[in-house]
Amino acid sequence: MGRKKKGVVKRAIITPDKHFPLADLPAINCVKQAIEIVKPDLYVDLGDVGEWHGSSHWQWRKKKRPPLEYQIPFIDKDIVDVNKGLDMLDESLDKVNCKEKYMIEGNHDDWMNRFVEEHPYLGRYRFEKCVKLKERGYTYYPMGKFLKIGKLVMYHGHHFAGIQHTRNHLMRLGCNIMYGHHHDIQQSSVTHIDGQKSAWSLGCLKDMSSEQNSWLGGRQHNWSHAFAIVDFFNDGLFTVHVIQIINGMTSLWGEVIDGNK
């Protein structure tokens, strides 16, 4: 029996921060294999698809910003690398004919827009243009905008922080909310007079090694690799299955997925 006959209107795969070219490739391979197994009706990227170090304003905190002609080659390389990463995911999405795709802009992605604000004549470097979202078939949600499907709201995740950031989101927003940004897996639920609401932080798909995150200064973190499968029902309700990836491996519907191969 097909899932639509069982009341599932749409099945989605939702992925958090990849930070290409600093993505964890075994974790990305797990997502690609999951896409081909699940055959989702829609796909949501929660943002920070790129690291975008070349356009980062943080790198110039302790040193003088160089001339524009010095920065451009590094930014151009970032664009090539991020597009290669998106090509990997789109290859699997195209294979299963997933046409409904959403890109929610993250704070790292927005660094490209800030670069254009400093150099307005370089409009082609805006995030949605340099990753060719229109050509790829993605519906674009700028940073801070909320995507709502059924009774689930999604955005990048940068509005509220704290150790219990999922609870903070629930208290501030009062709705079912899913996001990335924090790189950890976390869930909180509360019951209001109109029913239960939950918040999910989906971890990340970034290389979590200290070598690729030197800005932490060796500080330990609580990050995890994960993505979500969400089934949406006729009445807008939904179920969330958070799929954690450990050392490049996970399991889905009784099948082992090894992203290291």
C-alpha cells in the first residue's frame, strides 16, 4: 500500500549545516543513500550550505582587510566548492525525481550578501545567485524567513541560543519549529492549551574535527551528524524521525548505510 493511501501526504528529508567544502563526506554519502532509499516528495536545506571563509568578516578582526583583488580568487574558489557539494546532493534528488526543494539561507551563506552590500557592483556574488538556486529548482528563503509546511515551521536557527535552545525557541515562538545552526541534536516539547508543540535541533553534516574548526581553540563541543525524515499527514500534523550518523554510518528502515564506502 502506498504511503498516500495510509494518509501520508508528503515525505520530506531535511538536512542541516554542511559548510561545504568542510562537509563530512561520509555523512553526506549517508544522506545521499537515504534520499535514494526514501524517495522524498520534498527536500529542505536548513542553511549554512557553505563555509564561505573567503567572504567572512571574522577573518579580518585582528588584521587589515586586503584589497578586493586579493579576496576575489578565494571567494571564487568557495563558489566552485559549494556548487560541487550541492551537485552531489542534487544528483541523488534528481535520481528520485524530487522536484520540490527549499533552500533556507544560513548566517554563513549571508556573508556573501554582506560582501555584496560592501561592493554593490558585484551583485552576481549574492548567495542565491552564486549557488544557482533558480537553475537548480530551489525555492529560496532568505536568512530569518520561516518556511511552514503543514504545522511545522523551519528556519536556520540563529534567533535564540542557550544550553536549552530548543526550549527557548518554543517559549519565544510558540509553534512546532525545526532548525540547524547549533550543530547539536536536541528536542524539547511543551503542552499549551491548544495542544503539544515541539522543537528540534538537527545537528550538522560538517567535518567536526578540531583541525577543521580551529576557531574553537581546541574546545570540546557537543555536535552530532544527523538529518530528519518528516511525514506530513492530511491535517497538517507530522511525525519526525531524526537519523543520527555515527562515524559515517547509520541505519534506516532496517538497512545499514555506510557512507565510508
